[in-house]
Amino acid sequence: MTILITGATGAIGRDLVATLLAGGEKVRATSRNPERAGLPEQAEVVTLGTDVFDGVDRMFVFPFEDGVDDLVTAAVAAGASRFVVLSSLAAAGESAREVSSVTYTHHVAIERAVTARTDDWTILRPGTFATNLLSWAWTIKAGAPVRAPYIHSAQPPIHEKAIADAAAVALTRDGHLGRVYPLTGPQSLTRVEQVAAISAGIGRDIELVEISPEEFRAETARFIPEPIIAMLLAYWAETVTVPDRTSDGVRALTGNDGRTLEQWARDHRADFGA
């Protein structure tokens, strides 16, 4: 039987496809442009269409902005019997900040698109992605200081490979249906410590300069929608006094704590110009 991976050309999808193929699984990966997908030759790369679910028994559900309801409905009708959903830690709604965020609204809808149609689901809720720190890459490449607000706020950034490893287990091993797994990196690090971890990973000293929330908003308004800016600033402000906690979801699924931020930085040396 075949595992269908939606969102296969993203950072998590690519790692997930490679991990499943290495484990001997048959993988069908979706891409808007199969000719330029850049996925391993062993993967069957297709566009979403009427035949995409033929022979599919398991599916990785990427949280697309639109179309997930129809996608899952078609998969269930075609006989898919296991769904692993990529959601967000914000979907837990553990704080007023989360419940009021666009991230909460979107990912709760994604989860419901699956749980309302089948009982054969596993939900993965990663927290802060380490790849978010690539927003500093151009600055670090240029040898300029990283400018960030709330530098003493603390989060446990998760390596995208750890998410892919967790998803591969949920797709291929029994005992995970009907369960929700929060996923974080192994350490909650202040933004000062995050910069230090990247510095150690790429072998280059990086200067960090703290800026005000107003300066951050002014510097990013052209690139980031205001609701996202507001959500980020609220998150960082809150995690100054109450550091974002780690979870045991990665260990529960994979048997290990995942990868450190320094390891992530080593894996992304080229992105930082190292």
C-alpha cells in the first residue's frame, strides 16, 4: 500500500518523504509542479487530482490554507485508513493569546477537517519551528548584528527533521491513533542562547542587539502581516517571565529527544553563509 504525503516539497515534507523511502515504504508525494519537485526518484510525484488516492491507505495532512476538507473527504471515500495531521501547538488553546491568534483558528479548522470525518487520526502539534530563525540568515550572512525584541524570552525551537521523524513513526507504527502529540525542541532557550547556538553551529561570532517592539514592527511591516506581528510580539513578551516549556512528544514517538538547536544550525550552515 501507499503513503500519500501532501505538502511534500516543504521542509518537513521533503524530510518525511526521504525518511519513509529509507524505511522501505511506498510513497506518493504531491506537488503543483511534479517536473520541478526535486524529490527522490523513488517517490511517485503527482499533482492533486481524481486518481491521487488510488491504493493509498495512509496520508500525511499538510495544513493548506484551502481545500483540506475536500481533500480528506476524498481520501476517506477512497479507503485511506490512517491520517497524520500537521497542526500547531497553538491549537491546544492553552492561553488567551493562543485562542485569539490566526494560527489557532486555522489549525483548529485543519484538525476538525480530519477528526469530523474519521477516527483514524494522529495529530502532531509542533511549537516554534527552528526554521523561523532563518529570518536572521541574511543579516548573519552580511556580518551585521541580529536585531530582535524580547531577547530574554525563551522558547524550545524544534528541528524540522524531528517533526518528520515523528510523522514517519505515526504513519508506519501502530498505537498512535486518536492521540495528540505536542512537539518541541529538547531545550527552552532564550533568544540570547538561540543566537549563541547558531553561532556555535556555524562557527562564527554573531552580535545580538535588542530592539523595542515598535522598532520590530517598523522593520518587518513590509514583509509580515500585522496579525502575525502582533501574535509574535505577544508570544515573546509572555515568554520572558514564563519560558515556553518543552514537551515529551518527540520522545514518545521516536524514543529520543530530537535535535538541538546547535545541530539545526550545523544542518543549515549554507543558509547562514558558513
